[in-house]
Amino acid sequence: MKFELKATDLQSKARAGIINTDHGIIETPIFMPVGTSATIKGVHQRDVKNEINPDVILANTYHLYLRPGENIIEKAGGIHKFMNWDRNILTDSGGYQVYSLSNNRKINEEGVEFKSHIDGSYHFFTPERAINIQKSIGADIIMAFDECTPYPCEFNYAKKSMHMTHRWLKRCVKEFNKSPSLYEYTQTLFPIVQGSTYKDLRAESAEFISSIGAKGNAIGGLSVGEPAEEMYGMTEIVCNILPEDKPRYLMGVGTPINLLENIALGVDMFDCVMPSRNARNGMLFTADGTINIKNKKWKEDFSVIDSNNYSFVDLSYSKAYLKHLFSTKEALGRQIATIHNLAFYLWLVKESRKQILKGKFSNWKSKMIKRMNNRL
């Protein structure tokens, strides 16, 4: 994997770059739609390519490990062939699922024992196991195994957890370097900065992660309930330390406004379930604000869902029609809403890139945040 920085905004730390992998170019800033179980819920792969058009999507190691299992994916020839996706894929390591399974897991120095949410069976992830599962799955970018701390989190626990994440990272790197990729393309390992919302821990973790010399770095443990301003504060500290010539990936973030604020701080890559999950519940994101399509006010509104055009195909359904689909629980309603939200997110990062390259990002960002901070 190679990263080339193309431009930096003059009034902020926003960056436009290119990540080049064996599965193609990723133009940054980029938002990665979440395909938890090797699919973006409710959307055909054809529509993902043609209407949303991401350079990279994310899949989930924990879920794929449980179903169908890495052996099935390996027999299929890797995740790309298994799901018929010829562009880039990133897998997380399962660390966030360990965090979310707080009532069904035990953490020690060796790794994490957890209980499957599917059948109650017990499993044990070590850093080495997480790396080998991801090698079998075959994503282009894979993540180191870490512990994602909750919010709020006591300082001593956050410090202890961070140091364990660092020790786990050394084991991940050692295991990753032991053997080549199983497939005819290169995989790249990203380590993860932790440290909760403590400035000194975040700085220490960013220094340690930088010293590893990985080809890209991630920032974890944010967007777990902390106020947005704390998220931005931690991101700023970390981005000021992480090397400029490597892509920076802020995990699990966030709202459209979160994306723009963190792009301004120097983040290059994002993922979040919010656009697809909220879409399935009738919440639409637009450049002019958010729409709850279930509201009665849209029942006789025959104007298009959004007059802005974010995708490559015609999505000019009316608000009244989409409200009707949600009222009758038709699957098409959730599909249209999901395509719309993801297309909007991809438009937002691509437009951010254009503005950075033109040297106009900061002024554009300020105007966009005012527009988007409305409930329609």
C-alpha cells in the first residue's frame, strides 16, 4: 500500500490524498460504508457500485468469524471473491465487538474470551488469532487487535488498557510479519491509538503507534458516548503526532458534521453504521439538514426527497412516496433511504476533497455545517 499526499488546506489541517492498493485507488478523504457481514444491509452490490460508488467498504471480523467462518471465506478465494467485490475492503479486528459485549466477555493479557451473540458458544481471541482470521478473510487493510474502552472511563483503567493494547500490537505485528498473504495481493496492517479522553494518554499512544512505522494508522475509542468537543480534542492531539505521510483512520465516526470537523483536523478515513442504520429507521441526511420521513408532515409532500443530486442514478422519489413505503413497511423504502444516505456521505467526502484541492475547504465547511445543522 502506498499513500501520496496531494494537498493540504491553508486554513485547517484538512488533507487530500491517494491510497494505492492492489485493488485500486482510494481517494481521501473517504467514507467507508459498513458491510458488517460481507454486505451492506438491504442494498444490492450493483447498487453499491453504481449509486454509492465507494472506493472501499468495511467488513466485520467478529461477525464473519462466527458466520460463515474464515475457512469458508478462504475456500471461496478470499472475501473479494466470496462477496463479488473487486474494490478495496477493510476489516476491523473485533476489538469494538469486545467492547460492545461487555456483559459477555473476559479480558486478560493473553486475549479475550467472549460469548457468541448467536448461540451462546464461547470463543477466545488473541492478537495472533485476530491477525490470522483477518489474513484468511483477505481484506486489503486489516486492523490490530485492541481494547476499546468505554466512556466515561477512569484514568487508571484507560492507562492500563492502553498499555495492554500496545503490548498486543507488538504481538500483532510479529504475527503479521511471520507469513505472506494467502492471496495474490498485499495486505496492510494498521495499528490503533487508544487512551480514552485523556490528553496525556492519547499523546503517549500516538507516539507509540507512530514508532511502529506502519503504512497507516487508526484512532479508536472515540464516538463511544463522549461529547463531540472531546472527540475533536483527542483527534487534534493525535493528528498532530501521527506522521503526515501516512493515512489516518478515525474509527466509527460519525455524523456528517463530525466528518467535516475531523477532516479539518487531518483525518483521512472514516466508517460508521449511522447512515445505513438511521436510513432503516427513516432518518435521512441531506445537505440542508435531516429528515424524519416517518413524520406526518410528508404525507402529501410530492417534492423529491432531496433536490441535491448525490448519486449517479435517478433517486427522485417523492417524500410522500417514501413515507408511504415506510408506513407499509415495504423493503424498498429502507433500500431507497440507505442508498440516499450513503450516497450523501460519499458525496460529502468527495466534495470535501474537491474543496481542499481548490484551497476553499474551510469556508465551504463553515457554510455546510450551518446548512446541515437543521431538522427539516
